[in-house]
Amino acid sequence: MSADAPRAASLVDLYAIAYQIEADAVERYTMLADQMEMHNNPALVDVFRDLARAEGIHRDQICRMAGDFDVAAHAHKVARWRIGESPESADLGAAQYLMTPHDALQMALAAEQRALEFFRELLGNAVDADVRHLAAELVEEETGHVALCHRLLLRYPPPAGGRPAGDPDPPASQA
Amino acid sequence: MSATLAPACRPADYRSAVKPIWCPGCGDYHVLMAFTRAFAELGVRPEQVAVVSGIGCSSRIPAYMNCYGFHGVHGRSLAVAAGLKIVRPDLTVVVASGDGDGYSIGGNHFLHACRRNVDLTYVVMDNHIYGMTKGQPSPTTEPDFDTALAPGGTGVRPFHPLVIALASGANFVARAFSGNPAETAGILVEAVRHPGFSFVEVLSPCVTYRPDQRAWKDRVHRAPVDATDDAARAARRVMTDDGFNLGVLYRGNRPPYAPPAGKAITDLAELEREFEL
Ligand SMILES: Cc1ncc(C[n+]2csc(CCOP(=O)(O)OP(=O)(O)O)c2C)c(N)n1
Ligand code: SF4
Ligand SMILES: [Mg+2]
């Protein structure tokens, strides 16, 4: 867990943190889907939209679990990373216009693993019984997501013959 | 611009519906995120913000934002922004530029904007290249960066924007890295709040013409010392650092530019008479 990661002092804090993690993941996958749309990589648009939808379901589920409590507003106050990013945020800097569904799923797997690690550590440090209970549920959920990524990676293997060594459509550089 | 928004704006409220056309992996996506987060944190509503830019990939930012925007002439964004801030001091004015836009064609404006110290924030997305026009060297390109346009490199020593800003009178100087949008947003918040001309250099990789810059994420580090209010000391520090020190480096205390007191001429005919020879 990064030094600036928020701490869950209560159950509502944990709801807010979990909500923000999923909301950030939705934002990143949506941005990546939009990028791939603009760069005419339709296979990747589908993968990133599906990932955004899946994270959105999880985000909404957390809201429902929190009942009447305004998780989004509380997240604005307590679920802040001031230096790093929340753990499930895909790395936009690693995107490439020729990336394959396999690359995208590797990116998603890394994000799910960071989230799993985050909740595991949170569970390990939690003292409040309710926080522990929810953290354990979140660990279970993220474990499922990691397993799902592994299964999807089998369905979307790397391109036969590996990635082309060079860019087959190199930037029309004047350089 | 949206007519009705919730009282407290969220970062997404500052995004327009236009989808960016930057290359996937470009650092400018993160800078856009940092802008929206900073405005949400500052609590300024979209109609209280103006983002002014010049020309370049980096200068496309106003199109992607829901606030007042001006996509201006190459290198002239600071002149437009200074005029806007002087006549509309109520607006939060942020200028977005690139190393070509801001240091080549706009280099002279940069010097005088620092000197004038109008209360605005200048963000230069530095990728040490002209991205939009396909990879020509800029004033911050390394001398040995080899391209067909500059075989063997330009051989010319790069410009040192932070030192120039300090020597010219900028009142706040910071360096950020696009790959850390949360930290960049925090620096932007401070830059906007600091009175006078705030200069923020954001190292923002061009993954297409400078794929080597993908490695910047492993090179950046926090500045080992706190910001100073001594411009000479700050200049010495940035001249001897490795170019990857991040954080607020200088907070000055010069009063921002204030237009001379007296009656402002708002009538065009009267203004024309003033200039009659
Ligand atoms: C008056 C004028 N001269 C030249 C150009 C061509 N031009 C467009 S963008 C650009 C350089 C932009 O470089 P930079 O500011 O570093 O932006 P980047 O694309 O790297 O973000 C140039 C020279 C122009 N548009 N207008
Ligand atoms: S050419 Fe470079 S600066 Fe321009 S959008 Fe692509 S990666 Fe970004
Ligand atoms: Mg540039």
C-alpha cells in the first residue's frame, strides 16, 4: 500500500475507498476505449468498454451495499491519493495504438492484482470488526477478478508469431 | 458549457464531450486529468475558468474541457491570457503550452510574462520535441538527439526553462510529471492559488516521436529539498539537478501586476481618439 493511501477508520470510509477505486477504474477504461475508438482499433474498444462496464457494476454494487449513505460525497473527502493513483487505475502511459486484447488484459490483470494487494493489506491492518468483514469480502471479490483475468488471457492469447518486431505503420515522422 | 451543474463540481464536470485524438500513451491525457482534478479541488466552477492555449498537441487541451477556452495563435497564448486576466480578474486563467509553442516561437512572450507577473498559471507540457509537426527538435531537445532534420543532433545546448522563469521574475516555479496526475493536480492547485505568474513545467512524454520518454516514469523523483523564496538559490538548484526533480521549487512574494489606476477606456471611439496622431 503506498504511503499516501487513505486509511479506513470506519465501515463508511471503506465503502468510500472501495467506491473510489472502482470509479477510477471505470474512468481509466473509458478513456482507453475512447482512445482506441479514435485510433480505429475496434477490438480494443470492445475490451475496454467491457472492462469499464464490469467495474461500473462493481462500483454500483458498493453503492447499494452502503444503503442510503452518500458514498460518492464521502469518497471525495476520505478516498484521496495525493501522490500515487488508486490501485485499480490502469496505466494510461502504457497504452499503445497497436496494442492487442491480450495486452489490454495484461494491463487489467496488473490493476486487479494491485487492488487485491491493497485490500489484503487493509484487511491485515483492520481492527474494527465491520471493516474486517467488508475488507474480507473485497479481497474475495478481487481474487475472483484476478482469476477472471487469467481465464480471459487464455481466451485472448498473444498474437500468433508474437508481436511484430517493428511498427508496421510507423509514424510519418519527418525525423 | 453546461447550464446547470451540481453545486460542487467533480473532475468529470470539467470535461467536454470531445474525445481527445492524442496518441494512446501520450502524457497529455494525464495532464488533462490533472487539470480537471485541480479545478474540482479549487472549487472554481467551469464558468469561472478560462484555459488558453497556442498550437501543438499539448495546446489541444481547451477543446477537451468544459470551461471557457481559447485555442490561439502559435506562441501567443500568454499575450491573450494576460489581456483576458487584466480585463476579467474574476476568472481563473490557466495557459496550456508545449516546449515548441512556449519556448521557440513563444519564447519572447515567456520572458515578458514572467517579468510582468500577471496573476495566471502557465503550464508547459514539455516533451523535448515538436509532437504535432512530427518530431522536429525544440529548444529543450538534447543536443545529440539524432533526426533526419538534425542529423547527429542539433549540437545546441538546450534551453533551461525553469532558470529562465526564475531570472525573468516568475513568482512560482514548479516541475511535475504527467504520469503522476494526483501530484500534478496538487501542484496546479498551489500554482493557481499563488498570486502572480506561476510557471509549471510538466514533463509529458511524447510516446510517438520520443518513445524513449516512456522510461521517464522511472527517472522522476521528488525534489530532495523544500521550495525556497530565494530565486538565486532556486536557480542554482535547478541548474545543477538532473532535470527530473519534481515539486514546488520556488515561491516568490512579488506583488502581481495591477493595471495603472485611472479611468479605464471602454468606449472604442474614445480609444481610437487616444491613438490619433
Ligand atoms: C505560425 C506557425 N508556425 C508554425 C506552425 C507549425 N507548428 C504547429 S505545432 C508546432 C510545434 C508544437 O510543438 P510543441 O509546442 O512542443 O507541442 P507538442 O505538439 O509537442 O505538444 C509547430 C511548429 C504553426 N502552426 N503556426
Ligand atoms: S505526437 Fe506525441 S505529443 Fe502528439 S499526441 Fe502523439 S504522443 Fe502526444
Ligand atoms: Mg513538444
